[in-house]
Amino acid sequence: MDAAAIVLIALLIDFVIGEVPNAIHPLRWMGNILYFLDRHIKRGNPAFTKLKGFLSYLFVFVLFLGIAIAITTAVRYFFGEWPWIIATAFIFKVTFAIFSFRRHVKPIQKDLRNGDTEAAAAKVQMIVSRNTKGMDAEHIASSCTETISENYVDSVVSPVTYFGLLGIIGCIMFRCANLMDAMWGYRNEKYGDLGFFPAKFDDVLGYVTARISPVFIAIGAFLLRMDWKAAIPAARREHIKTPSPNSGWPMTAFAAALGISMEKKDVYIMGTGPLPTVDDITRCYHLLELSSIIFLLLVTMPLYIFIGIHVQTGLENFIIDFIGGF
């Protein structure tokens, strides 16, 4: 019951409250630490630079896991079961996002409906890495659907899977690797060696979750009366179109289920339908939300009930016993 309550409360927090304000968001703090390390780590011998990248990941992971597990352990020891459930649910929630995508894209949709593509393109620049200046309405809508569908794995399926397996240890482990990959995972002279470990570790952690994601996208599409039969075959056929080894799986499944194409100029075109409209953006985040809820209920909750909660409380018990020994 505790495990089920934690998952459901975390989902409720995501729906009602949404994201923690950026100024106090742990991922913002993590990003600040990585920025500091980036400025002070000296590059040199490729092997040593890769080692520094690994040690940087280990430092960030241990730091944030230490803070999180100290909070849950202290709350459980001093305040009891229900405060511990709420604290764990809140920490879990910080590592995933389901309903925030609609909040990000609604202002863009409003600009598109008003015919103000310049303002919409400026807002899209905040959620994608490409140059959006002068982008037309169809490619603005495509950028939104690409971001939503790609993040189905990175922002939902992966962190909640590792939470199910390892409790807050797992979701923090993934979130550290994923954020470091986003900041350091570039194949260039500056980051090619420093970001090597977090980029590869992120790929490894996302390998299975990316490949099972089309199944749950298809289930969500079936319930929303979309083209659910096309999702899995499209993912198998077209996932290689993206530079990332994992992101193509959910993106191609979303494109097929929605009956649209997604295009990043000079990089890829996936799907066989027309480029998306402003209404397709709404259909896209509805599909993400429903598929995410299904995954949480069918996969995360059972995993956490039978595995993850025991791993987490085992570590908390060890800390309590260790401190008690003094």
C-alpha cells in the first residue's frame, strides 16, 4: 500500500502542482554544479579526461542521492510512515514530468492560432536546440511534437522504470546521466571526452526503455482512437533515422499513431503523413499523458511494490542502523 500510494501521490503532484519553480528545482542546482565543473576541469589526455567525466558523474550522483536519501531517512525515522510517503513521492516527482509539456506548448499554440509565427518560433527556441528563427507554422508544430514524443522516454519511461527497480536511487541515477548527457554529450573537441561516460551511460540506461515505449504508445493510441496498429511497426522500421540510438523509437511511434510526419531539416523526416498542425500538438501531448499514466500503473507501480521500495528502505535501514551504532 505504501508503494502504491507513493506512485499515485507523485502522479497527483505532477498533475496538480506541476514543476517545482526553476530557482529551487534540484535539476537547476545540478546544472549549476555541472557548469562549475565544466569551467574548472582541465582537458588534456583523452583517457584522463574521460575519467574526469566519470568522476564528475559519480560526484553529482552521490551528492544528490545523499541529500535525497538523507531526507527520506530522517522523515521516516522522526515523523513516521505518511510523511515518509509524501517525501518520497515528492522526490520521485522531481525526476519525471508528464503534464508539464502542455504548459510549455500552449503559449506556442496560442501564437500559432493568432498567426504570429515569429512569436511562436521564439518560444519554440526555449524547448529545442535548433535555430527556429524564420520557421514556418508547420515546422514549429513539428518541433513541438518532436520534443514531446522524444521526452516520453527521457522524462517519463526511463526515470519511472528505474524508480520501480531501485526506488529514488534509480530515478536519481538516471536523471544525473540524462542531464549530463544533455549538457556534455556533444561529439566535439570540448565535450567529446569529458561527456563520453555520461553520454554512453545515458544510452545504456535508455536502451530497453526506449524499445518498450512503442508498446505503451500503441496502447494509449488505441484508447484515444488513433492509428495504434502503425506505432510499433513504424518504430521498428524508422527508429534509425535519428542521430540518437534511442530517441527514434518513441518519436517514430508517435508520428505513426498521430498520422503525421516530423521533420528536422537536414537531419530527418519520419512518418508518412503531413506535417503537424496546431491541433496535432494537443493530440500529441494527450497521447503522451495517457501512455505515461498507463506505464506508471502497469509497470512502475508493480516494480516498486515488489522491488524498488525494498531496495530504497533497505538503504534507509542501513543508514539508521549505522548511525544507531554510534
